[in-house]
Amino acid sequence: MVKKHSVVFPILYDEGAKTLQAYQVAYKPDEKTVSRYKMAGIDLLNKNKQKEVVLPVPAVYIINSEGTVTYRYFDENYKRRVSIAEIVKNIQ
């Protein structure tokens, strides 16, 4: 993906979902969801080199220059997202 899209910023590859677990933004999908992925040709367990299937929850973290997390937002319902206004308010 990095080469295909000529990405110029750092990309985190989270083999084994270790970062997801550390930031508490992983959830375990039900068997129906795992089966749908598999029917689409995506074996989540093998593709992501995981011991169990977990998927990321869309999340936003704001980390200040000292490395402290000053804001975090995530919701397992991926359709609910934080607004840009909320992010900007918390950056300032």
C-alpha cells in the first residue's frame, strides 16, 4: 500500500494486533462477520498473523509534544465518528 500510493508519512504495521491491544481499540468480531470476510477471500486470522481474530475500532488519538495522550476517541460502531470540530478543539 505504501509503494502503491506513494505515501510519504510513517505507517504503522501492527503484526499480531499488539498495538491495537495496547491502545484498547481492538474488538473480536462474531463468527458471521469472520465468515463474510472469508467468503470474500480474506482470512483474517492468517492475513494478520493473529492468534485470534481481532479488528480495529476506528480511533483518534491526540498526543502532545511530550508524548502524553491528551485526547482519545473510539466507538465500536464504526459509523459514529468524531467530528473535525471536536478534533480541532482538542488540538488547540
